[in-house]
Amino acid sequence: MPALDDESRLVELSLSGDPEAYAALVRQHQKMIRAVTFRMTGSPDDAEELAQDAFVRAYRQLGSFNGAAKFSTWLCRIAINLSLDWRRRESRRAGLHSKWAAGVACENDPGGGFPDELSRRVQEALNRLPAKQRAAIVLTLYENQSHAEAAKTLGCTEATVSWRVFAARQKLKRLLKDLPHEKD
Amino acid sequence: MNNPELESILKKARLPEISEESLEMLPRRIVAGLKRNDPPPRAARSFSPHLAWALGLAACAVIAFAAGHRRGRMETERTPAADSLASAKLVHEMMAMFPNQIRAIVQDENGGLKLVLSDTGDVPASPPLYVRISDGKHSSSFVTFSGQEIQVDGQTITVLADARGGIILAGNQFVWSSSERTSAAGHLKIEARNLGTVLM
């Protein structure tokens, strides 16, 4: 994790038009952003493309980053919103082109590349959640954001985030009930 | 299954591994794209309205004076070369006033001039290139430099100078070269010349 001073300096240098400073910021945060976009899409290729879009958009908007939130939180907000836009576009495309619908439905199968069966099953279950519920789980569980922070990221109220997390948990419990779990 | 049990399962889930090559390539791809296309983002934050107004007023005054002066002198000439932009003196004055900042000086068909400036003065010194494009109904002329991208009627056109001083225009739907007039430029009539020898 980079020191905040270093990060602020890299942001300043990037604002001065130094692309290599921005490359350093990308290196520092790309794993986190790729994780977010992967959890949101379930596809490594789409996740990489969305991560790239998120960093490019963040660069263009860097002048509006005022340091009120952590840089990583600010980046995460951009990545989540791009992922939600992407999901909306994909859904619309599936609706307009019924012949592609089968292909889109197959996106629920996250395919290979997972280190174990549990990881594959969890992603498969996440893919089955409505996008906004998935975003709520990604932010609160994987990115450790409070419901208030997630609400800011998603542009909704804290109560809405709480409801989405609740609904997502209910569905995930049903989808993952056959997995072995440690009793409290 | 209760909430802590569910969270325990969700947190145990790991992601597919990302190759070192992919981790190395993503920052490079992003930076390559930024170097090629994007304006520096500083302007969005440190925009100074006073400075912008001062620069804008100064530019307008110079352009109005130069255009009026030029029009007065050449009123009787009606050829495309009568553009204010074809004036080496005007272009020279502009370049001296905004060194390495001018991306383009654009003139519309009514004779209005517009300066397109870089915020950071990163336009490499190179011979200015004069281009006039007409589609039969509308025309537009501009002076720019090799490697710059110009918007004409909503179309992005890249202007390049070749090693022999020729000019190449690459648009979304056409490529045109001053040395091969038969290149596909559709219905567009294009005139281009290198002003470099006069000004450099």
C-alpha cells in the first residue's frame, strides 16, 4: 500500500502532465480495480477492458479529485459505475438482439481460470445477482466500505444499500447452501 | 446458513490469477493512450478565469486586427489562396505570440478565425501546413502542424507531413495525399501546401 504522501505527489505530477507518474498510480491500484471489475462482470476480458476504461476516465477527471476521499475509494467509484453502465448496455443489447440472448445467458457461467471450485461457485452466484445488489456486495464485503460510503459510491441512500445487501445475502444463501460452511 | 457463515464463504473465494505480463501491459497501454490523445488534466482544476479572459481577449484583438488588415489589402482577390490563413505574416505573428502552443488556426467560410491552443506548450516546432477543405457547399481552411488532429464538420482529420514536404490527410472515411491527388477523398475538394520554407 503506497504512503499517502507518495500518492498525493503522484497525483500532483499526473496533473502536471507526467504520464509516468500516472502509470505508477495505475500499477499501485490495478489489482484492486481489476478485482472490482471482475466481481462485477465475471469475465476476465471484460474486467480488464473496464479497468482500463476506469483508469482513463479517472485521468481525465483527475482535476476533480480533491482528496476528500481516499484515491482508491474515488477510483473504485469510477470502476463500479462503469461496470454498472456496462451491465446496462449488455442487458439492452441482449434485449434488442434475441439471437445473442443465449450467449449473454452463458455469462452466468464464469468458466475456467479459478483457483478452486468454491471460488468458481461464488462468482457464479454473484453473476446471478441483479447488478446493483452485486455492486452493494462488492463494495461492502470485498472493498470493506461502510454502507454510508457505498451509498455515496452508488448515488443512493444508505437505507437502499442496506436493503440491497440484505436481498443479495438472501439470494446468495440459497445459491450457495450446498457449499460446506463452518458453523458458528 | 447465517450471515457470518455466508461472509466466510464469500471471502474465501479467490480470483483467477492475472499474469505478470498483463499487469505489466495495462499501465503501458493506458499511458500510451494518454500520450497520444488526452489533454493534460490540470486545466480542469487550476483553470483561472482571469488568465483565460486575458488570453482570449488578446487573441481576439490580434486576430481581428490581422484579419481586418488582411481583408482590406486583398479584398479584390477571390481565390482560395486569399484566405487570411494563407498569409505567412499572420501565421508568423500567431506562432511568435503562442510558441509551441498552437495546434491549429481555423478559418470558417465567413472568414472567422479560431485559435486552437495546447495548454502545455507541447506542440513540436515544425513547418506550418495550410489546408483548405470544401464539400461544394461549405468550406473550411486551417493552418496546423504535422501530427495534429483537426475537427472539420464533426470529422476528425489527422494532418501529416511526409519526408518530401508533401501533406497527407487521414479522415474517418478518406485518405488524401498532396502528392497523389487521386487518393480517395470522396466528394471533398482539398488544397494543401507546406508554409514551412517561408516561416521556419
